[in-house]
Amino acid sequence: MKLICVNCNRELPPDMFDYQCSCGGLFDIIHDTSQLDADLLKRTFHERLSERMSPYASGVWRYKELIFPELPDEFITTKYEGNTGLYGSELLESYTGIHKIWLKAQSENPSGSFKDNGMTVAVSHGRSLGYDRFTCTSTGNTSSSLAMYASLAQASSYVFVPNKNISLNKVLQTIAYGAKVISFNGTYDDGIQFYERHSKELGFYICNSINPFRIEGQKSIIYEIAQYLNWSLPDWIIIPGGALSNVSALGKGLRDLKNLGFIDKLPRVALVQAEGARPFHKMFASGSSELSPEPSPYTRASALNIGNPPSWRKALRTLEETNGVTCSVTDDEIFNAKAIVDKSGIGCEPASAATVAGLKKLISQNVIDKDETAVCILTGNLLKDTDALNYYHFTNPQNAEYSNQILTAELTLEGIESYL
Ligand SMILES: *Cc1c(COP(=O)(O)O)cnc(C)c1O
């Protein structure tokens, strides 16, 4: 395993670990896969589907050979993350207009978001280096996930949260798992800058998405989709973008599958951002290759509320390699799409529904053909943001096309029959 800077290609000496290169670029983990036998691996991954109570029962560590082969099993901190459902939905096919859709419900992870796929690997790596203090700054889901794994590992977690535009549910979940939560006046980006400067003095292992081990873990999402579909992928993968770690991991995972010969052809990737926080979409749509940060991002999809996404260079590679596209959607489009995802029985938090809203938009613009097939990655759980549910269904803003009301009735046969 080697760490190479995605910006200047510098390679770190093998016994060193760092999050960021002296040039400011992020590190990418490169594995030597020349000794791997693809058929044997496929068989191994298949056999591990029947594991219970071992690290290989996890939907991340099932693919350990492609994620972190060197790690001794004793350091693995797992909650059998991954193993999430891949669902079809006629309701969502008719809502978006596509012929065939699957929803990959990363919302079913133990802490309720896809962050678990990466966090299990980062915390396990930190433990292997001897750390017992873990940190992140977060819009919510990263912190819940970190707090959960740190507690499982009997270590401490220190979580920096901006004091505005975050979901209360996520902070409560983080507190409940036992993290020390530090609320500060500033943005997500300020938090990252602070501990990039001070983490060494404080003895902190950093678990934000600048950590390349998070990206390695998140690759398992696309491995799992490919394995469930018998190593064939749909025409499109639709993914939301905030800090852009997930789209970076998606591209890296696809590259692995293609290089190993597990799949013949890469699907195209569509990255969807919220209109109020779309610096990457702006860059990509204008053909520029330098990202201009958005100084005051705002979207009600709190997990997408990021103006200066650290992983943009890795994300750009995913889009270039897959002949990908980007788009942005309004909060109203996100909330209406979310109402349909929820009503389908699958459910998700607002940021995840950006994928469905984006798919609908890209079909209406003829970028995606309705005869094609797509997987939308649902990143977080419906219960992650109950304020959003309250806002949509009860405080009843004008654009809540699919809001559902509580019915009031006399408990009489006629009273109830009038609602049937
Ligand atoms: C973190 C997160 C995102 C954004 O993923 P990035 O890797 O930051 O682009 C989207 N949805 C949910 C629910 C998240 O928790």
C-alpha cells in the first residue's frame, strides 16, 4: 500500500501517515493488486455472505483485500456495517420517468448513514497506530458515526460542530454515543482548518473525509451494488455531493472493479448538488478545472451544506473517467423527491433525495434516457432529520406537493369510513 498525493504525485515514505501533502493536496491510497486472483476473490466475497459475528460479516470488511489488506484483524472495529438493501420501486420509476431504478439504502447502516462504511476503516486504522483520541468536524452524520465507532473501540471522540444550520437529531445522536461535542462559531471549513493545524499537538486522529482510509471504506458501496447485481452495473449511478468524498470513493471503487475485470464497462456517474451549495457543479458545467469555494452555502439538505469541498480533485477524476455529468436541484425539488422516497416505504433524509430529484431533472433534460437503468444512492436515514419532516408535512409550506396530514375524526364507524 502506498500513499500518493493527487495533486503533485509525491509518494509518502512507507512508514509515514498524513492526511494532506505539503502542497495542500490530499493523499490517495494505492494497493498493489498484481498478486490478486480475480476469480478466487469473487468466490471469497460470495462465501463471506454467510459469515456471522466475524469482521468478514461486515459489508465493508468482506472486501478487505481491496480496502486494507495489511490490517491485522485484531484492530478491526466493526458493527457489521454495509449489507444494506438494494430496492426496486415502481413509485420512483413513475416519479422520475426512468425504465428501471434501484435505490441503494445506505440509510440502513448502523448509525443511519453511509459514513459508517468509511468510518469503520478510519477508526480501525487509527487504533492500529495506537490512537485513543479521534476527531472530526461535521454537519452531523460523520460525527454520529465517529462517536459510535470510537465508543465501540473504547476510545474518546471529540467532535467540532458549527453552531448553525445543522440537524438537531444528529447532534443528539452524537451526544448519546458519548462524544465530547464542541460547538463553535464558524463553518465546517473553519473546523477542518483548526485541527489540520493542531491535531498533532492534541494527539487527535482525524476522521474527516480528507482521511484516505474513509475513502477506501466507502468504495465498498459500489462493490456491494455490483455483487448484488451479479457483477453487472446499471447505465447510471446517481450520487449526492457535499464534501465529495462519496463520489471520489465511487470512482475509485469503479476503477478497481474494472481493473480486476469484475465489470466490463463503467457506468456513467451523475453527481447532484443542492442549488445553494454547488461549487463543484459550477466548476464542472463551466469546463473550469479550478474550484471556486462558495463562501456562504445554504441548503436545508444539511449534509450538502458545504462550500469548499476538500475532495474536489478526486471527484473530478470520477466524472472524467466515467463520462459523468453534474446537476443541481432546488430545496423544493429535494423535499418533494424525498416525500416520494419516504412514501415508497424506503425513506431517506433530504440530502439523499437530491439523487432522485436530480434523476428526474436529467431525464426531463434528455441527459439520461428513460430507457436506461439507474441506481440512486440513498445516503442517510429518514429519522436523521425530523425537523425536515415537520417542516414538510406540518408547517405546510406552499411547495409541499406531497405532504401528508394527520386526520382528525370522531371514533365512530361513519367517522372512520369517511376516510377510506
Ligand atoms: C455526508 C453526506 C452526504 C455528502 O457526502 P460527501 O461525501 O460529503 O459528498 C450526503 N448525504 C448524507 C446523508 C451524508 O451524510
